[in-house]
Amino acid sequence: MHIHLLQHGPDHGPARLTDWLTSMGHSYTVFHLYAGELTPRPNEADALILLDGDEELLSQPPTWFKAENKLINRYLDSQKPLLGIGMGAHWIARALDAVVAPGTYPEAGWHNVTLAPESALDLPESFTAFMWHRYIFSLPDDALPLGGSEASPLQGFTWDRGRVVGLLCHLEATLASVQLLLGTAEWPHASPSATRYVQAKAEILDDPSRFTHLAPLLDRLMTQWLKAA
């Protein structure tokens, strides 16, 4: 399969996703929309992945978002797999008429996710994932929940029998991708009263094996997602 990935900022890259695609024999193209690259056409790939990005783009959509939103809706109307991570999941949720808004607490660092009993994804009943968000979304109509964390009851969803997946949590994160994020981003430390679920940089990086443990979770997710179409 040939898969397109849409990148929305220099600090929110594909991380382990491209390694996984290559290892499984898939080809891919990354489109750097923030750098002025044009949004691809829906017939040019077999699947589409929307990467994370600065959440300010949710309230102030960039000029290129109109074309991306049109592409998202084309994929929703097709039979092709569509995956959104972080901000990408928010845009899919919004396209499905779900509510996207700031949550009670931001989440940054490692947090436990409990799988929903009705989840369509075959993942462990409980697992630890990397979080980096303050916005959350409601469950779209006809979607099934992934599960939730203590701060965010809905960490993801599947739609159309698993062909469409939205993930708030990050299973693709690597040590290098998180180090880049921590070196450039200022939030969510701006408000001391909102740091209940925000870990310090040292705590986030103190156990590199956590990133290794994400790899089999990503493999299970990606395999199921591509088979669902």
C-alpha cells in the first residue's frame, strides 16, 4: 500500500510510523503542509494519516486547512483507511460532527489508558501511552470508544467498523520525537493550577524503555487499522 501522511508542524513528525510502514513493505509520502506543500488528492494513495500539530490550529485554522478538511471528508465517504493522531483525530472528530473543546485538565507525559469494553480494537485492557494535549473530543455518532485515562475519559474512537481511527494518545512516540517536542513547546506548564496531569520533562524522559514498550502497541493498532478497510 502507498500511504500519505499529513504533517502540521515541524515538531510533530511521524516518529515511529514511517519505520513501521517501511518494515511492513508499505511506501509512503509525508506532506509538510505547514511548509507550503499542497494537500494531496484522495486518489493518489491507499490510506491517509493525519499527524498531530499545535492545538492553536484548532481555534485558528491555517489557510491550507480548507483543502485538508475537504480531503478528510473525501476519505470518510470512501472505503479507504483514515487515521488521525492528536490534532488529526480532532479534525476527524469535528468532520463527524463531534464536539472538540479544551478539557478540564491538560495531559503531558505517561498516563494509563483503560480499554473500553465495547472497543473495536484488540489492545491490552490497560496500557501506558504518551500524552500531549489539552483539547478533547466527544464520541462521534456511530463510533465506538477506544477507552480513557483518568483525565480524559475518551482517548480515541473507531468509526465505520474500524476503517477510521482517531487517537488522542500517542503510540508512535519515540525518544527522539519527544525530546524534540520538549525542546520547543512551552505549554502546558504555563498554568501551575492546571498541571495535575502534566509531568516534568525529567520524569517524562527518565525511563527510555517506555518508548520501546509502545512499539508492539503501535504494531497491533496499525495492523488492525489497515485490515479493517
